[in-house]
Amino acid sequence: MKIAAAALRMLVAGIFLYASYDKILHPADFAAIIKDYRILPDILVNPAAIVLPWLELILGLLLAAGKWLEGALFLVNALLLVFWTALVVNAFRGIDVGCGCFSTAREGGGDMMWYLFRDGVFVLLGLAAWYFCVLKRDIAGKRS
């Protein structure tokens, strides 16, 4: 179980580290992608474009280092659910957004079904990491 926990933690860390890279380098392009989602008010678009990639980087580093796992995995799962929900909302609204998950390149929309599936898998990976790294550890600790 420790190997599964470590593997899931490192996989999710890698996803977050990779996702942060291009967005940190191109915050204006990322802001344009956030604006395309039509969820945040304009006044929050630029702050979100600056804060989110750095938060992804910090959370990825914490997961990779195995530090503050309970808090890091809580925030990772909250972000994954928010990102996936934003995709779902836009899919239901008929808005085909360029995900912006790993690149700030403007592609003028994307394959929404693929994004929904892929980000849904990310949610499941995050929840599995939470289960194996936090809940399973707590349950095992209470039994001893």
C-alpha cells in the first residue's frame, strides 16, 4: 500500500508541476483562457491567472516532497474538482473552450469530451491519492 500511495502522490505531483510550467511563463495567455470559460468576473481573471499556476507548482512540490500531505491533497482535490466542474459547466452551456490545463496556446476550443474524460481521471487519481496517503494512514493508525 505504501508503494501505491507513493506512486499516486508522485503521479499527481507530476501533473501539477507540468500544468504549472507554461502558465507561469505566460500569465497573460493563461488569463485569456480563463476569461474564455466565462465563469469568473473580469476583475478576478488576472489574479487567478497569476495565483493558480504558482499554487499548482507549490502543491506539486509539496506532494513530490511528501510534506504537508493532508493539506496539499485537500487543496489538490479541491482544485481538480473546480477545474473539472468548470469544464462540465461549459460543456452544458455549449461553450467549447481550449482547456488551458497544460498549455496556454490558443487553439480556439478543443475536444471537450476528451477534456472531461481526462480531467475526470485526474479527479479520480487525486481522490485515490487522498485515500491512500491520508485516509488509509489515519485508519491504520487508529487500529494500532
